[in-house]
Amino acid sequence: MKRFPAIAWIPLLLTAGAANAFPRGGFDPAPYLGTRWYGVYFFGEKVGHGSFRLEETEYRQKPAFRSELRVDYRIKLGGAPQEMTLREEKIYLPETGLEAFTTIQDSRLGRIAFAGRREGELFRVETPSGERTVEAGREDLHSALAHLELVRKGARPGETITVRQFETSLLRPGTVIHTVEKAEEQYPGGVPLRLHRVRSEFSELGLTTHSLIDGDLRTIEGSVGAITIREEEEAAARDLDSRMDLLLAAAVRPDRRVPRPREIRELRLRLSGLADPGLVLDSPRQEYERIGADSCYLRVSSPAPRPVAPILIPVAGEDFPSELEATAFIQADHPAVREQAREIVGDETDARRAARLLTGWVFRNLEKSFLAAIPDAVSVLEKRSGDCKAHSVLLTALARAVGLPARTVSGLVAMEDGLFYYHQWTELFIGEWTPADPVFGQLPVDGTHIALSRAGPAGQLKLLSLIGRIRIEVLEWAVGSGE
């Protein structure tokens, strides 16, 4: 199932602009107050626009600062137009830092909203499926604007600053390392302009962005992979008439076509453009050999299941804490998910047979449709429609609900048109980790599934650096049943 590239996290690139205001505390936010507008581009074509505003406010009768981010996408997926809006608000107290946040996604799935407030070292978060507590971390306004502070203080190339930030889309804190890569003079229209190039590494996300910032602390341009944001006047930013189909634009065209991809038992190929060696997962069904700084030989197979001791569900939670966990997007503890999972599995306790029942049910009961959204299991179960991300998230939640360890995988898959598309599926533990693709109804999957990353939405972010860069040379293949 062709899927929407993970550009939903482009807000990581958007930053505040310059204005004037009264300073508070040891850190002076005055240079950053105001509103800035941006165009969002994919392979040079505009696919959305965004704005970032920082202003003074009050929170619970205390002086505070509020940041407000909005990104609107208008795109085509498989020839069909879609729209998606992401909004985020953060409230900072000068003394304690990030105190509250709200994040909202509007898409074909409807509205998904999270609202968090600090309680000591935790955030208590209201989600559509109930209340959760998550680690808060220590983000303050200074850390949120640290890359701009480097420029304001005239940092030289090589200077860095490491901060902690809370990523509301993933509901967890993370480390960000900002480094000044270059400082240079440019002369647009004959007027000297001092620019700093800043690299920002989001450690836990495996994501690196690059920003071009001027002396007025404006982010002139930011990029990650094939995605670019550019500062524009509001009217220009809102001017949007994209004709690009993102599915086709992001797809990888190999040197030759793989026939009958759903029947491929084994595939050998050469992958190039992999600057990060961690972007190919080593597993019993996927073996690779590095042959250069950014290339490897890869063998992907769909072998017959090995004889392993059968296991019973529910599996003990302490053995698979993260693979049985209910999260904000994989709501394995939601009553609707638990009820549906139990209805599908019934009295079955054999993990392998339960995995087949769950994979088959999602395959048969979800309409295959393109989806510009960050899906969650409850919304997908209600809508009964979605792309590969939606299928994978729902299967993972249903499996965890009956005590079957499950995790999502992102990568590439060959389709009948000869292209490789970015894709997502699920791995289920049935005595060994076995890939299941509910879009195709496969357990195990065919040999064209190239696994590049795990860890849910965070894992998808790692693939951003590959879009437009990865190349595939097909060496040989074998057709036949994996069982």
C-alpha cells in the first residue's frame, strides 16, 4: 500500500521571528516575539504553508509566553486531493519552563487532540482515548529557541548547544544538539547579509535538520531530506496550488522491474544513498553487507516459518514491556479495541493462529484508502478505512490488546507498477518475530519488504533523509511461496 511520506513533522523546522517586547528574567525573549510565515515545499513544489507566533500572555494569573504553530497541507495522494492541518500551542512560565501544551490534527480521520499540563516531573495528558501521564522533561523558552540564540550571540562555526525539548506529536522529551556549520556573507541586491547555517540533531528521533538564519534571527530556509521551508510574506505563503502527487514523487524507481512482487520469495539488490548505516535492519529475513559509505548489498527473503516452540497468549508483560504497551496512538487498552480484538480471537490462545486471525480481519475489514494523517488505532477502527500506516497501527493495537507482542516497521515495498514505495507494516512475536502486512493479508510478508526502521512515528522520521536520495539496483529474485 503506497503511503504518505512522513512530512507531518515539518513543524520541527519552523521557528519564531523578531519583534520588540519587554524582557523577563535572565533570558530575554524580546528578539523572538512576533509572527513569521513560511511556505512548505517537497522537491521544490509547494505542498503547504505554516506560521509560528510567540507572544506574551498570562497563565493561571502568572506572566507567561505562548508559542503558536500551525501548518496546513494541501496535497495529492494517488491522484486524490487531501488536506491536513497541524496545530500546536505551548505555554512557558519564565521560572519553570514548559507548563502546558495542546496539539491538534485535523484530517480525514477527524480531529485528534492532546492537551497536557505539568504536574511536577510529569505531564498529565488528555487524549481522545483517555488520560495519560508521560515524562515531562525540562524544556524552557531558552531551549526552544536555542538555535536562534547561537546566532544572536554570534557563535562561530563548530560551536554547539545541547538542550532538551518536549515533542508533543510523540508525547515525549528528547535531546537536540544545535551546531553552527557555517557563517558567511551574501550580497542579495548588493546589500550585505550575514547568514548562519545551523545543523539540529534530534537524537532520539534520528532526525537532522538544517537551517539558514540571518542576523535578524529569521529562519530564511530550513530543510530535511526533500522537504524545505522558506520564509515568505503571509499572502505568498498562503498561495498554494500544488499539482504534485506525493506518492509518486517519493517513490523509488529501480533499475529494473520486479515482476509479481506479492509472490517474491527472495530478492537481492543493491541499495545506495544510505548515509546512516542504521537505516537497514539486520534480521533473519534480511541480511546486508556494507560496500561503501552509503551503499550495501541486501538479501530479503520470505522463508517458511521455522519450527519454534508454540507460545500462548497473553504473553507476560514484563518480557515485552514496549511491545505490549498502550500508547497515545496505539491504544491497546481502549475498550473498543479490546472488545474488537477479543471478538476476532475468541478463545484462541495459540499465538500463531491468533496472529493469522488478527491479520486477516484487518485485511478484510479496512478499506484501502490514501490518508494524509498521523493515524491512531481508535480512529482507524471507527472509520474502517486508511492506508498502510492505519492498517499497521490498528493491527499492532489489536495484537497488544490480547497480549500478543507487536511493533510497527517502516521501509519500502515493491508494487506492480515497478516502483518501490515507502510503506509500513507490523511484526508479531509468535515464538519469533514475524512480519505481517495487513494491507496485503500476508503473514509472513513477501520478499520485497525492505525494513528500514522500527519505533512507530519516531522510526518514520528517520526515513525523511532517504526520500529523493535512495537508489535501488535489482540483482536477482526468486518467485515462490514462503510456506
